[in-house]
Amino acid sequence: MSAVSGNAAAEAGGALAGQTVVVVGGSAGMGLETARQVRAAGGEVVLVARNAERLERAARELKPVSTAAFDAADPERLEGYLRELPGPIDHVMVTAGSPSYTPLAELDLGRAGQEFGGRIATTLAVARAGREKVRPGGSLLFVGGTGGRRPARGMAVMGAVTAALPALTANLALETAPVRVNLIAAGFVDTPLSATLLGDRLEERREQLRRTLPIGRVVEPADVAALAVHLMVNEALTGATYDIDGGQQFVPA
């Protein structure tokens, strides 16, 4: 366990004891680290992920209540799965999904529509199921980003998603109440997905961020997980977007 993760677990104590958290995208990166911190805070986890092999490894470590391997980008499948889960659910966190960086000239319009509409539909599906499945005071927690706030080539679809999610979160918080809805907007986080996207440029990006970010280090999955656990525990929080990027949006690109 990392130092950040250990500190967050110590602060959380048994704050999630007796609670069950469904983590969609729970086999790697931010989702996996959140599941670890939920367990450290006394909670139980249900893990959902597309990659069955990674999911099995995570299950061996975390001893979840149950697991399911399917693509959460299918909103109907995800909604049906959540509705059919046995017993009460306290929180659902959705980290699944990959950002799209495609210049306009290379954009496939059908795929662009699917990427934007699919992200919105998945969020709506979780909210519709969660309204009935999650106990009052529990929460739905989605993960978006801050990168799309800065216009750039190739960011048209990502920018639209980034702008849409806070508005969607605020509206859903009213429609799902007393179930709470919040959004984590992350900048660069040092995850396996980031490594896949950047390839041999990963270390260069890390070093750039260490030099330029106000916090002087790269944001880790444990940082996001600590915020996620706090949003689950603090029942006064709903309808809001919480940035966690180490100040990345305030420094030159």
C-alpha cells in the first residue's frame, strides 16, 4: 500500500463498515485503488470490469462480494446488472471508459456520436438504476476529467463530454435524491491507461508534471481514491464536481 493510500485508509478508519460499494472499472487504476481504500475503511466491494483476467487478479486481492466481467459501455447491460444485484447497495462508482483524442479531419462521425452519447447514456443508466437500488444517503460517483476544459486540436469530443458531465451531475442529483450524485474531474493520473495512451512518452510526461504542477508531483490513483471515499462518507455532498489534478489546469500546456 502506498503512503498516500495508507494515510487515507487511516483517516477513513471504519467509516464504510457495513457498507457495500459497486466499483465499475474496478480491476485497475483509480477503480482498483478505490476498491482497496473501501476495503481498508471496512466496506465490502462488488467489482465490475471488462478484462476478466485483471478482474480475477483484483478479486484474489480484495475478496469482493461478487464480480462481473462485461463492457460497461453497454448502458442497458449495466443498468440491468445493477438492478439485479442482491441486497442493498450504498454506493456506485463508475471509472470505466477511455478518453478520445481525434482531430476533426480524422473523426468518424458515427463513432464520435457513440463516444459522446454512450458516455451520457451510461451515466443516465447508472442513475436510473441507482435511484431504486442505492439506499437513501448513499451515492453515485462518476469520474470525468479537466483536460477537455482547455480547447486543443483533437479535443472536440472530449471537450463536449467534459462540459456535459457537470451539468448532468447537478441535474441527476435532484432527480435521484435522496441518493447523492457527484463527479470527480481528474487531470493526468498515473494509471495503466495513461501508460497505454502515452507509450514511450510516459516518463517524459511525468517529469514535465513534476516540474510544473503546483503540488510538485504526479497525481496518483490513491489521491483520487481518497477523494472518492470522502465523497461516499460525507452525506452533505451532492450535485457537485470536484477537481483533482494537482493544479494542472492552471499551468501552461
